Amino acid sequence: DADVTQTPRNRITKTGKRIMLECSQTKGHDRMYWYRQDPGLGLRLIYYSFDVKDINKGEISDGYSVSRQAQAKFSLSLESAIPNQTALYFCATTRTGVNEQFFGPGTRLTVL
Amino acid sequence: AQSVTQPDIHITVSEGASLELRCNYSYGATPYLFWYVQSPGQGLQLLLKYFSGDTLVQGIKGFEAEFKRSQSSFNLRKPSVHWSDAAEYFCAVGPSSGGYNKLIFGAGTRLAVHP
């Protein structure tokens, strides 16, 4: 089984809809991250969390919110999706003292 | 400002040829440097990383990278490319100590391999 899982893997939705992307990990890591990937822009950080009580905005947090339901679960929400949020979304994890991040398989989101 | 530049958006090489992917960074503190690979439909997999010590680091799949502090570069190399190396490659930089382990990624280089 994969250590970092993301659901759904693909989602098509309409403008204005609320969407939640979920990330779960079995690595026992305390730190979790959400990125979006756009062609030609690489990965950009949306939100990150050190533990269930620590949530921080990344460089592109507008239009997104997150919830750290447990150490192993970190969800990303789009309250009212818009077309320019069409992208590939990645969850990543690491633990204190380790600099390498471990990535999930990604969620491809299309907003029509 | 902290940034990572990958000057080549697309590179095409023939199978068996050598490969070098360029990465330049701007970072205020001593950085940790990473190369990740993203195969089609897959997440990011770590190829190699540099923290300290020997400036030539070996990674998986026959890749290596050389850290050159004077040039702020961390170029990725492979002496003989295989068709399965076709993928997108990302260079990233992060803090060497403390902080939130936030990584800054380059825009990526897409590699195509001709038979």
C-alpha cells in the first residue's frame, strides 16, 4: 500500500461548487503540505501544517482552506471552485528533522 | 528573493546519449538541494539530495548531481539515458536547519527520449 494516498485521483467539477481533496499518510510524519502544479510554474505551496494545531498559509492560499483532522489526515477545500484552480494537486509529508518530502500520487482537478 | 531556475523547459535526447539538466538557485542561507522526477501520471520521486560534504552526489537510476556553490548551481547528469527516463524533472531548494522545511521548486524540465 502507498504511504501517502490522495482521493480522489481525478475530479471534474463546475464553477461555484465546493470541493474537498483528501490526503492520508501511514508514514507517521508530523508535517504535511499541499501544493498545486501548473505547467511551466512547477509546484507552489498552498498550505502546510506541523501538527493538528498548526496550520500555515503558503504562497498561494487565496481561495483555499485546509483541515488537519488528525496527524495522518490533511484535507484541502475549495469553497467555491473557479476555472483557474484547474491544476494537479499534490500532498506531501515529512517529519521533524528530515528535509526530504514524500509525495502522494496527485489529484487532477478540472473546474469547468 | 528565494528562487530556483531551470532554464530548459524541454530537452530531447537520443537513447544512450548523455544528459545534463541545469538548475540555478537563489537562497539566503545554506541550502539543502533536491532533484525530483515525475513520471507520467505519477507523483514526485526523490532522485537525490545534497546536504553537505562531497559536492558530487549519487542518486537512484544512475543519476548524479554536482553542487557548485560559486555558481549557485546543482546540475543533474546521467551518462547514458534510457527510454524510461522520459519524465519531468524538478529541482528544489530548502532550508538547512529549522523552519517549516518549506521547499521551493523550479518550473521543471520535461525530458523526451528518442529511440
